[in-house]
Amino acid sequence: MDTNMLKILPLEKKDAACIVKWNENKTADFLVQWAGIGYKYPLSEKQIIDRIESETSSSGCRIYKIILDNDMIGTIELMRIDTEAKTAKIGRYLLNPELTGNGYGSEALEKFVSIAFNDFQLKKVWLSVFDFNKSAIRCYEKVGFKSVNQEIRANGWTVINMEIINPEI
């Protein structure tokens, strides 16, 4: 796979329609799996635009899109950026459901972790994934994330917290 084809760029308001389309005919549980409590079901462009406007003005979150050959194929966020501890959480990671299973997820995540480590000078990034999301867990492990603990969420789902440490710091 030519890694020059895949890029990580800031999410723009015009990208909201694409994210809403990926959530069409999906359940409220699907939205919770990738977005947590950040959005309400059903997802709307207004919710995404409001998030872009509010979160990008804050230093604690950066919202990105994943581009392949000039087409948006996903979205991902760097959240809870702690400049003192040099840590952040990766969240709201979603790939176009039609493209999963092709290696784009792990390639995009590798590039995103590189941005977190190099551009933000972070020591550690972490994420949470539900234990039944086996393909996501495989993707995260392929990139180098390690499971650190598990917890039960209010909805009864088990979440696995995973992290990756910057080898350069």
C-alpha cells in the first residue's frame, strides 16, 4: 500500500455530511461504539459542525479527517490533550464502513500516532474500545497499542483501555 495516498488533515464543516452518511441505517449502539457520548442519535450535520466549532477553539481536542486519494474515508480525534503529562486520548475514530478490512485503519492510526508523538510531543496516547469490537482491537494491536485495563460502562459493555508509549521520549 502506498502510504503517500493516505493523509490526516483537520476536519472541516463541509465534511460533516460524509460522517452522517456513514451512520445512515445504523443503530444508536453503533453511534455509541465510535463516538461515545459525544453525539446524540440520530447523528446530524449540525452536531458535527457544532463540535468542530466548539472543540477546535479549545486546546484540549483536535478533530481530523482521513483522506485517501482526495476522498475522505474516516475521522479521528485527539482528545483530553494534557500538555503537562504529555498524554492524550484517541477517540471518535470511524472509517467508512465500506472500506474496513483493507488495512486503511491501521495505516491511518499509525500516521495519527506519529502526529500525536511528533507534532504534540506526547509521551503516551491511549484509547478505549469495547471488547466485542474484535476488528478494532486487532487494528490497535497491529499499530502497537497494549491493553492496560478493562472496565464496565454504565450500559453494561466492557471497555478495554489500550495505550502506546512514544519510544523517542
